[in-house]
Amino acid sequence: MRRISALLEHLHQHLKVEEVAHKWGVSAAAIYHWVKHFLLKGLSSLHYHYQGGRPPKLSLTQQKKLTQLLDAGPQACGFSEGCWNSALVQELIKLRFEVEYHVQYVNALLHKLGYSFQKAERVSD
């Protein structure tokens, strides 16, 4: 909708590219790109095709199974620790799904799955 509306404002209402870009929260280059593709390809250019991004290493069913395992806790998964940490989740993924993640990406994966991290509180000895 945003692309169609921006093109209508620019082409039909004769608004400046900068005004349209500011209103729709995109760069002026994006508006020029949309106009160029509209003039070259017509209406088919208005259909958005997502082309970027690496496919996930874990399938949706594996991600769902991972959330079930995380909710069960580390001891239910065979670990001796009482709470999860990134390295432990990394090990769980490697053991259960035979997929290797970098320990720093595990945080991003957990965030994507709806989990948040907690920092340990500093307590004086």
C-alpha cells in the first residue's frame, strides 16, 4: 500500500519526491527507484517480492520443539545446571538438532523465539 500511495502522490498529485519520501518514511532514492520500476514494468512492479536474508538453520517445527525444551528447563533436557545460558542453549541445539550456532547468535535466536535474557544481580560477598 505504501508504495502505491507514494507513487500516486508523486505522479498524480505532482508532489515533490522529498515531500513524498518524508511523509512515507523512506529515502528519496527509494521513491526514484519505485517510479523507475513502475515506468519500466508497469503494475507488476507494485507487487513486493522479499529477496533477502539467509534461510534459517532450524525449521519451524524444530524451533517449536526448541521452545518446548527451553520451557521444560535444563535439568529436564539432561543438563546439571539450574538455568539456561547462551552456551547451554547452543549445546542443546547441537545435541538435539545437529545444527551449530555461534554462541552470540543464540541470543538473537532466543529473542526471535520470544525469550528475553536476565542479567545476574551483583551481590556483595
